[in-house]
Amino acid sequence: MGTSDFARTLDGYSLTTAEILYRMPDHQTLLQTFIWQDFDLHPRFPKLRSFLDFWEAHLDGPLYKVTVCHNQLVAPAEVRLLDGDYRLS
């Protein structure tokens, strides 16, 4: 039985998205985009690293750039109500 997303979240995992730019094997001047998304651990990202190691060992398209988005890296601003009433007119 697989681990549910909720259970992995309790273990510290959260959704991670990586945009992977790689060079086309037959046309090295062209770049192609691949989107990878899975639950992973911040800040080491072991699942993403494992995927990228597999890519470099078994796929022909050399990696050009990897951009990672994770809720620990980018998060909305924290808003707290201190005290008082605010009216907009």
C-alpha cells in the first residue's frame, strides 16, 4: 500500500516542481523544457537529485538549467491582524 500525500506531508515532504531545460540530443543549439513534480524534502531534495542523476546517466539530452520551486523557497507574505479597525472609503 502506498503512502498517502497527507502522510508524506506529516513526514516533512511537500510539493516540489522543477523546470528542467536540456539540450536536444540531435540539435545541441535547441533547448527543450521538461516539468518534474513530486513530493520531496527541502532543502536537499533527494528525489529530485535522484531523478537528475538518472537523467545524466541514461538520457542523451544534456542538462542546461534546472529551476526549483518549493513552498519553503517561495511563499506568500505572512499577514497578521495586530489590533484595530480599518476602513476603506
